[in-house]
Amino acid sequence: MCLLLRFLILCVLYAFIFSQVILEDVAMLQIHPDQFTYTSDHFPTIIKFAEKLLAEGKAYIDNTPPEQMKQEREQRVESKCRNNSTPGETRYGHSHSKC
């Protein structure tokens, strides 16, 4: 069995600090991962998959503010962005349409 320790740290400024703290904690717990990876190493692949899902209509870009999105999710209200068409939205994270 292989123990993989994956870091998901989106802010490069804090990546080293957080990684070191996590590694110290893991060592203190006497856990010895066989492999270390960073999600950021896979961003190009993740973006390709996201763009594919957008193009196939299996995903959509939603620019609803986080607090409003949380409230809508709790109230089971469908996002006004859900049925947007994807032209102009094929680049991950760059929506050219307004909801």
C-alpha cells in the first residue's frame, strides 16, 4: 500500500509555510507518506477537464457571490447561471457573460 500526501494550497505565498507545518504535524503523528504531490502540479489537466465539461454542457460558470450561493443552495434555489450557454465561457474561470 502507498500513502499519498497531497497538498491543496492555492496561495503560492503560503505554500511553503503551510507545507512545512503540515509535514511537522504528520511527522509528530508518526505518519510516513510514501509520496508527496501538490494539486497545483495538475492544474493544466484540471483546466482541460473543466473546459471539456463546459463544452459538453455538463458544467457551467457561476459568478454568484459566495454568500448568495450558499443561501441559494440552502434554500434549494437553482442558480440563475445554471442554464447559461457556454459560448464565451470556454476558458476556465473567465466568464464573458453576465448572469
